[in-house]
Amino acid sequence: MKRFSLPDLGEGLTESELVSWRVAVGDHVELNQVIAEVETAKALVELPAPTAGVVTRLHVEPGTTVLVGEALVDFAPDGETAPPPSVPEADRAEVDRPSGAADREPVLVGYGPRTASGERPRRRARSAGDDTPAPAHTAPVPERSRPRATPPVRRLARDLGVDLGTLVGTGVGGRIAREEVERAATGLSGQLPERARGAGAAPAGTPEAPATAADGSVRRPITGVRRRTAEAMVNSAFTAPHVTEFLTVDVTPTMSLLDALARSPRTGDHRVNILTVLAKAVCIAVRRTPAVNASWDEAAGEIVEYGHVGLGIAAATPRGLLVPNIARAEELSLFELADAVADLVRTAREGRTAPAELRGGTITISNVGVFGVDAGTPILNPGEAAIIALGAVRRRPWEFEGQVVLRQVVTLSLSFDHRLIDGEQGSRFLVDLGTMLSDPAMVLTMV
């Protein structure tokens, strides 16, 4: 048998949540066939099969958080015969557990639930009676084990104040169902608490659906990307001293250039827009102010100025905010940047961003203008020195050649880490961006 454990997905990530299985016990899989989806702190990742063979055991239920190195699935490689599953797969973890492991989470075979300290729990000391051998004609009697229930049902029981140990599950292998928890809660109070009323049952094997109360409020578990984003933003906001500067510029010449490019046969299928132009301007301006393309290495006591641009593009996705990046963006032409940005955003929204695309960012652009927002004070992506927010392009009355006329105007916001960048450097970088957007021909003076 070959056991496949959760691999190290990089970026120092120590755990992932199993979202779904793409295979079932008894299925034959090919090498590199996608067998599961896991959600890390940064992306939804597809896991390929490490071997061809037959799935003999699934160790983890969807919705479960798994540590790197913990068992996920067992295979019988091609040419070997898989043992018949005499015990339902959902119950195999209970049957296979060694004596003394009754308190361990059944879906995390070989490991107990995580503790606050991050250490693995030690085996509980056995009492003297545990050493007494069982009669030969009977099976060993295990200690009272943790009630069997899926993670969503455990959360529901905790929210409703129901002790799972008092319930007798009627599901496969004695698993406690959501309905049994709700009946117990109704029996305790005479009615189902408001926070659980109206909550639809989650599909089997998926995280619990948000609970809608009678007053219309909704409770959603803080998990996955949303939790990690919150933690990163709080850490960034209270670690790096943020400064934000604003610059409003007339981008009518750039918008005219984009119109001309849209009509040009040389453009082809490339979708060039103002975000693309700003991305190119950032790569050029970084050369003139390298301090904005840097990071603060506290451990080494050094400021690291990068020799290349890992251009992050903040992307709003159904799972939360992701910041994948374009490696060595300074080496790409305007059309290549347009394609790279479009692919990056599309992949992020489809949940297919590879972990490698979330590493190595050095500076970020956040396009808040697509939401109709004029400006903001963006928070730094952790480990980076600067982030630029691109506002909405609007037609406004503007002074032009001695007259007030309607011009296309945009506001740029630059937040930077004041430990690495002083006001003079940040201002020069922001003005360079504004100069290139207000007059694209000025690029010739900067390269």
C-alpha cells in the first residue's frame, strides 16, 4: 500500500483544509490525476495522485483542517490487490485506531486534534485496569471515545450548547447528524435558538452553510483565505508604519492612447487598459526609485532591494482577496503585461491560482477603480514596501491650457512603509507614475 500525506505547499504553510474529494474508495486513478482540492491560507490547490492504483482508504473528511505530513489517502498500486473494505470507509479510522487513542479525532488518523500550543498531544496515561487482558472470546473494549460527528455538526453543537456525548448517533457507524443536534437543542429550550433557525443543512461532506437568523443577520465561519487575509492585514497594519500619499492627474492622453491601441491591428487580442499602463509605469518608475521595491528583513537587520519586479495584482475572488504576482514583470512588453494581468486575474477568480504565483511579490497594485471608488489608503501586502491603488477614471472639470474643460482624471494612492521609504522617495515615485499616465510620451525620458 502507498500512503499519500498532505505535502508541503510552500510559503511556510503548515496546514490546509480539505475542500472536496475527486475520488472515492475503489476508484482506479492514474498518475497525476487530480484526487482532491485543498484550501491553503492563500489559494485553492488541486492535489495530483502520486501513483497509479486503486483508492483503498480516505483518511480525511471534507471540511477538516489537515497538518502537513498527515495522511490523506491510501492506494493499492497497479498490480496489487486492494483488501476488500469489510468495514464502511467512514468507520475504518475508528476500527484501525490503536488502543489508547480513543480521544483522537477519527478523521486525522495517527494524530490528535491541534492544541493551543501547537504541539501534538501525548498519549494519555493508562490506568492499571488498562493492562488487564480481555477474555479470549471477546474483543478488547476501548475507552469511551469522542462522539462521532463531522466538523460542521460539531460547530453547530457548540453554538447551540449541545453536548454530543449525550446523543446517540443514527448515522453510519453511529455518526451524529445535524438533525439530531437540532432536536436536542429544541428539547433543551423548547425551540431552536435564533442563530440556528433558518440555517439550511450543509451538503454532505461540505462546510456548514451560513446560518441566517430571524432578524436577517448571517453568521459565517471565519476560515481559509478570509482568516489568513485578516491575520496578514492586522500584522501588516501594526508592524509597518504606513504613510499614504495621493496624486490626482489628467489621464486624457493615456485614454486616447488606449483608444488608438484598441483600433490598431497590431494590438490583436491583447486587452490593454489603464491598469496595464500603470503596471508598465510601475516597472519603469521602480528603476528610478528602487527603495519602493524592497522589504525589511528584521532578523538580518537589513533592507533588501530586489533586482527584479514581482508585480502583485490584488484580485477580489469569491473566497476573499488574493494577491498573485507576475514574476520579472519589468522584462515584459506592454502587450505581454496585458496578457499576464488578464490571465492572473481570471485564474484567481476561478480558484486555480498556483502556490508559486502567490510567492515572490515585491510591490502591488490594487485597482479599486473597477468598483467606482476614487481613492483609498491601501494596506501593504506583508513583506512589501509599497502598494499603489488605482482609482476610477472620471470626466471632471479640469484646468487645461488656460481653460476649464472636461478631462479624464484619476487619483493614485501610494501607501509605503516609512521604515524603508522616506517622503522624498515616495513622492518622487508617485510623481513619476503620474507623469507617465498624464503624458505617455514622457516614458522616453525615463528609460
